[in-house]
Amino acid sequence: MEVNRIAINSAVFALIGKPTMNRERLILCAATINSGVRHRYLMLRRVRAYADRYGYNVRMLWGLTEAVANHCHDELFSSVAGVDIRNISRADLKEIKDLCERDGGFTYEGEPFHMIRAYQGQGDRFFCWDLEGSNHLALLVPQPFPQLLAAPNPTLQAEIDAYIKVNRVHQRLGIRVRAMELPHQKDGIHRLKSELDAVLHSLYRIPWYVPVFIVTDSEYVQQTLVSHFVDSACFAKEFEAIEPSGRYVNRDDRHAMKTFVKEIGVLCACKKIISYGGFLNDCSVQSKLLKEPYDEAAFLNVASA
């Protein structure tokens, strides 16, 4: 595990706006401390789209935080073409945030980087902070952007491939139910029993004989779906976070984070998919996604070859 200890100081901006002689154009970027893997890759996709169009290199500072169970990038994913990913500590990431808020930038490895803001010039070498910065860059690039998928590292991918083969995943309906941790989060269901029950009520319309693969962070949802579908598959995992509505996967659990990456790899291989809350790499399987009332799920061709 390599954590890049970087010298971060208050920025001196005398060089900002001056030509950079004999240096490549560079976008340095990082996501917030609380950002999960999907959030980080969404930011990176936008940054790389801008970089590819305007001739920049990209270096991403990957924070080792609770949101990714303190994993280095290469413990979960393969390298990303055209992106240099450096692991940094939670403390360094917080210092970057604090300096950007106070000074508008910071020094990184002895070089000052200013944080871009909307309607400001970028320069040859600059810092892009989280979705706020990447959204600004995205406005300057024609859409749709090229896909950027989070590819599991070779070890995890081998486990994914083996699971797919043994469990006939290509014949299964994938069901993804994510219960949001925070009540103010939008575009998803929350950890309230009434919302979980509403989702389950919709899924009960799918006949019991349809083979499914289940991905959820809720023990209640997993147990209920396993009891409904006679042919169900899911990864074994611990539900150690206790809340009034039940038990959930602990986001800080390092083993659970690797299981999550494997779950998403298997989910994307399913014949059709139902998703509540979205998931990593869902942009690559849009043609597989089903909408309510899920009539098509009852007629999946599940016969063995």
C-alpha cells in the first residue's frame, strides 16, 4: 500500500497566469472526504473529458477516507488510462480543502496550484475540486462524454468472473437496492422502513420463479427478497451498522468495500437490471435497466443453454 505523503502549504500565486516553460499542461483533482467511489469516478470522467479535448494530463489525488474504507485505489481498481492516481491521506485531503477555502489554492510538491472557479480562466496547470470544479469544466466540453468505467483490479476481476460462471449470472435479473445513509440525500430511497417496504411491494410483482442476483446494503431487504425468490444469489456479507429501520453494511468495513466492487461487476453482467439508487458503472448498462411495473422481468428467457 503506497500513500503519497505530499508537502502542502499555503499557495503563493505569483506564478499564476505566467507561461509554464517546458512543463506539460496538468489538471490536479480531488474529491471530498465523504465521496464514495461512484462520486469520485463521476468527477474524474468530467475532468478527463475536458483534459482530452484541450490537451491536459490528469493527476487525481485519491483520499484514503472512510468513504472508501481507507482503501488505496489499486486495492480496488485497475489503473485508468490517461490518469495518474496518487493515494493521499485523509489529513492531506482535509488540508487541501481548508487551504482552497481560505486561500483559493495550495502548493503541491513545491508548485502553486490555484483552484478553478466558474467563469475564471484555467491556465496551464490548475486544481479542480470535486463536482463543483468538474461541473464547470464539463460545460466547456461537448456531450456526451466518453465513458469512464471503474474496472476492478485483476484479483477482484478473477473472482467476479468465477462467480458469474458458477451462478449463471447472464441468465439472472439483477436487483440493486441502495438505502441512502443521510435523510437529505436525493434521488434514492432512505433508511426508513416505510420506503424500504414501498420498494419491496413493487418487487413482489415479479414472479417468484425468476432467478435473481441481489445487491443491497440492507439486511432486511436482502432477507425479504431471498425469501420471495426461490432461485436467488447474493454475496455473503456482514450487516454491522444498526439503525432504527434495521441493520446495514458498515461503510467503513474494508472487506465489505471489496465485496461491493465484486457485486457491481456481477450486477453489470446480469441479463436485465432493476436499480434503486444507481450504482457504479451504471452508464455502461443503460440498455439493461428496467422500469416499473417490471412486466418484462416475468418473461426473461431463463432456460439453460
